[in-house]
Amino acid sequence: MQALLQQFFDFAIMARALPLLLTGLGQTLVLCLVVIPLGLIGGLLVALTSLARSRAVRWSAAAAIDFFRAIPPLVLLIFVYAGLPFAGIRLSPLAAVAIAFLLNNSSYYGEIYRAGIESVGHGQWDAARSTGPRQRCRAAGTAVFGRHGAVDYLQHLADRARGGDLPGHAVADRASGEPARAADRVVSRSGQGRSF
């Protein structure tokens, strides 16, 4: 029992790790403030593209949506941050995360927008069209941000937060130039565990 308490409830290690955790939390909040609005705007563009009249445009939008939804966000992040320098494009850690999650989130949000727009019946669109452009915009906004869309948005955000897809700690460590050394120092000072 003593070993269990010492391993998991060592408050000295927790106190030393707290600044690192708070830095990661701060970076995660900054990333959320950048990534979520970008994903919402990108999702609207993806939804409008997937509802275009041209079959080729719709198919290319569907292929892009399926591609970016199928790739795990961390793999996409690694590709953008570590793969693009081979093509001569070097991004900051924040820009790499913003681009990677823009691609992923806009695919999810685009499908949510598209489903919301398509859930409005033809009769409602005709009624909105007959009353003028302001009512048409209100009908589209109600469809996209109405009770069906809001639940899907909140569910997607909760999945992102629960799954830890916004790697605040990784960006904080990468921005300081110490990818795994900070965690290594906390573990090695305690005298427990192995170094990375």
C-alpha cells in the first residue's frame, strides 16, 4: 500500500509538475480559441462546396471530407509539422496545429452544416425565398445552428476535449525546444521511473 501511495500520490512530484501542466492547459485553451473558429468557418466552406450544383465539385468535396475524417488528427499533425519541411514549408508549432485541425475539424463541421441545411424541407426553403433574402438567411441559420446542429457541434467539441486531440502539452514543449525533456526532468528528479 505504501508503494502505491508513493507511486501515485507523491505530492512533491505533483507540485513540480504543476507549472508544466498549467503551461499545457494554457496552450490548449489558446489552441481552442484558434482552431474551433477556423474549423467552423472552414466547415461552412466545405458544406457549401459539398452542396454545389457541379457533380465534379461535389465529388471532390466528398473525397476531401472522407480523406480528412479518416486520418487521425495526430497523424495529420505529424504530417503537417514534420512532413511539410521536406517540401520546403516550415511552420511554427501553432500554425501546424491550426492547419492540421482546420483540415480535420472543417471536414466534421462541414458534414454537420450540410446535414443541417439538408434537413430543411423544400417547402420551408420556398417559403423563406418568397419572403426575401433576410428570411432565407434566417432559415439557413436556423437549420445549421438549430437544435439538431447545436447538439452535433457540442458532441464534436466534447469528443475533441475528451480525446485530447488538441495537444497543448506537445506544442508548449515543442515551442520551448524541449519535446520530452521537461517530463523527463520531473520523473528523474523523483528517482523513480526511467528517462525517455
